[in-house]
Amino acid sequence: MSWTTVCDYHVLLPERGACALVDGEQVALFRTFDGQVYAIGNLDPFSGAHVLSRGIVGTRGGEPTVASPLHKQVFSLVTGACLDDPEVAVPTYPARVAGGRVEVAVRPGLTEAPAVPSLSLVPQPR
Amino acid sequence: MTGRTEGAVGQRRIVVVGFGPTAHRLVETLAERGFDGRITVIGEEPRAAYDRVALTSYLSGKSVADLTYTVPDGVVTRLDSRVTGIDRDARVVTTADGTAEPYDVLVLATGSAPFVPPVPGAEHAFVYRTIDDLDAIRVASEDATDGVVVGGGLLGLEAADALRGLGLNTHIVEMNQWLMPRQVDEGGGSVLKGHIEGLGLSVHAGAGVKEIVTDAGGRVTGLVKPDGTLLDAQVVVFSAGIRPRDELARACGLEVGQRGGIVVDEGMRTSDPDVYAIGECALAHGQVYGLVGPCFSMAEVAADRILGGPAGFEGADMSTKLKLLGVEVAQFGAMAGALDVTYMDPVGGVYKKLFISDDARTLLGGICVGDASPYTSLRPFVGKPLPAAPADLLFAGAGAAGLDLPDEAQVCSCNNVSAGAVRTAIADKALTDVPGVKACTRAGTTCGSCVPMLKQLLEKSGVELSKALCEHFAYSRAELFDIVRVRGIATFSELIENHGTGRGCDICKPAVASILASLHNGHVLEGERAALQDTNDHFLANIQKNGTYSVVPRIPGGEITPDKLIVIGEVAREFGLYTKITGGQRIDLFGARVEQLPRIWKRLVDAGFESGHAYGKALRTVKSCVGSTWCRYGVQDSVGLAIALELRYRGLRAPHKLKSAVSGCARECAEARSKDFGIIATEQGWNLYVGGNGGFKPRHADLLASDLSTDELIRIIDRFLMYYIRTADRLQRTAAWIESVEGGLDHVRQVIVDDSLGLCAELDAQMAHHVATYEDEWRATIEDPEKLSRFVSFVNAPGVPDPSIVFERERDQIKPMVVTP
């Protein structure tokens, strides 16, 4: 697993997203209310626009989510699954906070044990 | 010999004689049901059918256009045209100008004429039926001090209300011993009299008319009663009953009743099978019906029969509930019975009586004066077992008795809709609100008195009428607004921790952001509030399909200097933006990437522009026509007012977007009546219309108040907007909000004009706070480096534009290319 540092943790606003360009991939990063970070693909599969990082972050039944800013389909930040359409999902990427900086791993690799307590390890894209 | 065959329906020619509401309902029904023959309507009035039930509102500011029904496409109308003869053998009607109109089916909808008693001088009196009658009364009232209405029935009181509204000392003369003898008994009549005299009108019951006296110039000076006493009056209006207009039918040999009215069978057919008669001219089951509900039913039956259907008119419930001169009066079912239960409060002006069968089990009818609340819930039980103890029923407001209506009970008498039909529509169409029920069943769309019943049916239908905003809050938007206001809550976190669950979603977060903005008016990107905003509010621009944004600077009232126009052009050219003029008289610049937005705003702000809030659930524009400054027809400065209003309400966050317009004269070039609040200039000031919108379901705004000074106008708009912001649901535009408020526009008027809830001072203070604390969101953002840092496409590569955004060119401008997923 190769981690890429994308920004300082404090740059991410609580319950808001930001987009990072990692190896040519657009990655939507989110910091949730409890301080976790998540990374999913920025491409909205419904509209074809790269906008998911600009959606509203929330929860559905306790699961952290983002809603597409274009047509409001809700995606799980944990699994990337579209909760309004079981046929659709977006990729998820491992993301963590290390030394006050946010790191993501875009290339699939070996899963490491968490090195930092405040990190979130999310499942690989399907 | 009918000369037509079944199945040749498409070629048939229908001629309708008379163009009142009943004729309109007939042609509307035919059009809705796809009749594709030729329909010609011949009316003697110079205008298309209008709402006669609302006639009096014409004198209080509604225009003819407000009252006029829309004629369905393809219907030929011949207005100002009097039919002089019907040749049933040749099947041709002839009009006064000699034109012959051949028909296959003839429908007589000639209505009725007011009865004018044959007393000396009667030719100098007025009647109260048409817009021309009202115009004549208005002119005569200009230099009159006193008016008399002869007839104390429903229409007579309506006319008396009109005379009072025209500023006359008004008398009502009624032959019977009490007012409204067809609707109430003596006890009810005396309570009604108390109300009406309390308003300053004089009631002369048990009195007739001997003579109308005039001066040498033929001007009315008074009315002499049979006992010889003289009532001074310059305006006399007869409203002493109606007579069916059956003269054409008589002349062509159709069967008419002994006391008038064209005899029809239950299919509304006259003695000639090719001729129908509907409305007040028809004698159905030996009776002439003068109420709009039965007349509409007749029109629908005739339409069905013309199309080959089996519908029949089975007579109609003559129950009425109305508000005359501010007094509620209702009558349903029988006006007598073996037993009765009466409640009378002469001090409070309330009279209620129920008639019951001799075994005390069956409800026969009832009368209400001063409080008609039992009417809605009890009328469907006429002829059925009493649903509760009579005394409880007298005091039960609509629904309070928890009654379950039988399916066959009629809920809406205007449109003949049963409780069963409403229940079926709710279940089949999965309806969840009153507007939905109205749209599907037509119930509640004419007089509106059954709306509480519709609400009750919805509530009892098992439909989950959850007011919860979303899974995170069990409250409606209006309730959340009150929680935030009363508890002084300043953040979303505080609200959801104490009054909700989870961490919100794309429904509740923007709604709470809007509530916080309406109450506190801080910057929408300040602190935690930034995370609540929809992308448009978050980037202070409108997201487009490819993830770019459009930018709309405010151009108040649509007025702009050449220099500013040039700046917009230069900015568009510099950033390569697609440029389009909007419907709200401003200019939209498309195709800006996130990182370009602050630089675009900087250029615009430096040139004196500010945010147009095109992205927000907020005031958008106040459109205007050029007004009296330039236009030869204008009567007021519409541009000046539009600018003042747009600057006053700019940035005001609301449950939905708000649009407005100001027209400088009645020609209405600014299309103000399609707006949430629209203003139309009058010679005396301004008329304010509310609740209009274009969009998915276009709707004309309704008159809220007329001839206002500019100060009065602004005060009422302030309160209207604040009351809407306080009580509307999320994404509910003003039209739907007014419809959902119990009591509708009248209630809104009472709250914001008459201050019936004592809220006005608070609403005024809230708007004053908004106006005082407004700041331009664009300027505040470009002056704040922390906020500015969010405007990047990539957090790890701030200078890199999003490579996925590409454009092609069309008509010399850019156009987004989107890879379809």
C-alpha cells in the first residue's frame, strides 16, 4: 500500500468534503463529525460530473454519507454504495490521518494495520 | 329524426346559449373529456364567463380578469350576442345580428334574471347579477349617501355588503319576518339581525316596497314602504329572488313549468331530445336550483350525456355555508323536525339548532349562525344515525367529535364529491396532502368549506402524514423554526444534539441553515454553518451539469448603467463564460470553475456589483416594467419601487426562492401576478398580489390588499414574507403555503393586516433586523482569506484546474461536454 499525503488535517472542515488529485484520480475526502476521514471517488456516476466532494455530509441510519450536489443521490462513505440505488457504487480508498496530515492510498495494495489511533480504514473498492 | 349516428360524435356541432359559470363548466367538461366536435357558446354579456359567486370581490379590487374563467382551446365564443330565436325543425339558432348558427345539439344555459317587483319607479332601481350591474351601482354610489337593498336573502346580504363597501349607509328591506328565511329560522334570523345591525346596517324585516320615488330629474330619492314611511336613498338594489330565463324555450315550444323553468329529465334533456337545459333556467325534479353546486352537477351530467354517458342528476343538497358581512351562516338538511336541540347566545351572537327524528336517533338537519363549525362534520350525517349526543355535536368543531364518515356521504357539495371518492383517491394515488386531494378529486376547489373535512379524511386514511422533516428531526420546518427562535439556538450541532438524532442530511441541513440565516442573518459560510449549505450556497453560485458554476450579479429592478453592462461583458470575455439574459431581468454568466469564482466576484464587486443570490432559497429579483418615468401609460414609478424592494429584501433566506415584480399600470407588463409577491400600480397607489408562481404548476397571485401607499405596501410585504418564513414547510412556495394555512389567504390577511395573532410587532422587528444586518456575501468572502482558501478544485494542487471540465463551442460561445455515465 502506498500512501499519498494530500493536505493538513485541519484544512478539512468538519462535515464537509474536499477533492484531491492523486495519480490522476479525483478523490473526494471527507472529515466527519467524529473526526474520521473517508475517501471515495469524486465522479458522480449519475451525472458524469466530478462533484461528490461538494455534497452535503450527513448520516443515514448512523452510517456516514454524502449526497450528490447535482441530483441528491446518497452514497455511503464507508462502502461507496449508493443507498438510493443498490445497482450503483463509487470506489472507496483507504484514508488515514498521520502526523496531522491526511493520507490516501489510491493504488490497491496490502492492507496494513492501522498505525495511528485516529485513522479510519475503509474497505477496498469492489 | 336526429340525423346523426352513434359514433359520429366527432363531427357534432354543439351550440350553447348563455355564457355563465354553468355554461363554462359544461364546455370545460366536454373539453377535458376530449370532445372533438365544434362548440360555439353565445353569450349576451360582452365578456366570457366569470365567477359570479365572487362577484362582490370585484368592488373590493379584483379585476374582471381575476374573475374570468379560461375558455378551453378550440371553443368558439360569440360575446355581446343575443339569441333571438330557435328553429328546432331546422335546428338553427338565430342571433340579433341575423346570424344563423346551426346545431346538432343545443344546450340552453340562459341562467336567471333577478326578480324586480312591479312597483312604481322600479325601473330606476338596480339589480345585482353581472359585472355591468356592479359598474352601474358603483357609478351611482359615487355621489350617494344612502342605499337600500330590497331582499334579505343570501344575495341581498351580499349586495348590502357591497353597498356598505362603497361607503353608503345601508338598509335592508325584507318581506319576511326575518333575514335569510330560506336558510335560517326565526331564532337564527334574530341573531343574524343582531350581527348585521352591529355593523351599522339597518334591517327592516316584515316590510315590502310600495314605490321608488325620484326627483324631477329622474334621480332616485327614496323608497316608500307599504305603511307609507319613506327611506331616504339614492341607490336602490333589488335582490328579491330570481326568475329562470326560459323565454327562448317558451317561444320555440319547449315544455316549461307552471311557475317558470325549462322542464328537463334526469339527463338534463328538455322535451326535445336534441336540446338540453342546465343551470338556473332548468326545472329539474320540479325545482329550480339557484346554487352553484347543483348547477355545476347539471353541466357535468349534460356533458356526460352528450358524450353518450349514463349520468343522471338526482337533485341536490341545498345545504349552504357562507360568510356574509363577516357572519358565518350555515344550513343543512331539513329545516324542521320532530325534535330539536337549540343553543342560543344572543350576547356572543351564536345560534345553533339541530333537527332530529322523533325517536331521537336520526339527524335531519341543522342551522348555524355566528359559528358554522358543526356544519362540515355534521352535514354528511343528515338522514343517518346521530353520531354522538346532540349537545356534544352542537359544540364539536369540525372533526372534534371524531366522526367516521360513511363512504356515500357527500363531502364537497360544490363538486359533488363523496367521502368514498376522496378515500379512493387517497389510497389509489397515494395522496398525502390537501392540495393533492384537490387536484385529483376537485373537492374543495370551489368554495373551500370542506377543506377541514379533506384534512380529516387524510388523517384518518391511515396515510402516514408525518410532519417530520427527515429521519433526523421529528419536527416540521415551522416547528424547528420556533424551537430555534424560542430557545435561541445558534448552531446546527446544538439543535440536533438536543432535538434530533444522527448528524443530519441534505434535507435538514440546508433547512436549518435557512432558519438560522432568517433569524440571525450572519454570513452563510461562517463557522459550522458552512457545512450545512447546499453546494450552491456553499460556493455562492449555481452548480451546472458539468460541475461548473454560474454567476449572477444583482441588477435591482433590471435597471443597469452602460458602464456596468460593459463590466459584465468584460468579465465574461476575460473568463470565457457563456452569457445569457435571464427571465428575471439580469445576466447569467456560466462555466466558471470553483477556483475562478473569487476572481470573478472581485471584478464585479469592484465595479459596484453584489451577489444576486441566484443560488439561494432567497429573494431572487424584483422585475419591473419601465413605469411612469418613460411609459405613456404608466401611473406609478414601478422601477423605483422595484429597486427599493429588491434592496430591502436582498439576501433574505426563505423556505423556497422568492420572486417579485412591479408593474406600473394595469397592463401588467412586468407579469407581477406570476410572482410570490407582485405589485401593480393603481391611480391611488399599489395593489399587492401574493402567492403566484410560474414553474411546474403555474399560478396567478391573488389580491391581498389594494390602493396602498408605498409605506403601507412595504409594511404588509415585510409581514407577509416574515410570516411565510416562520410558518411554511421546507421547499413550500408561497402559493402552496397559503393553500395549506387553515383559513387560506383570509387568515394570512387577518394576521398581517389586522394583527389577529398579535404577531405584527415581532414580524416587523425581524424584518428590520434583516435589513439592518444585510451584507454582500461575495464581498465578505473575498475579504476573508480563510473562506477564500476553500475555492480550489484540488486541495493538494490549488493551481490546477479540473481536467475533467471541457467545453465545445456552439453559436460562438462555450458549451459543456459531459461524458454520459
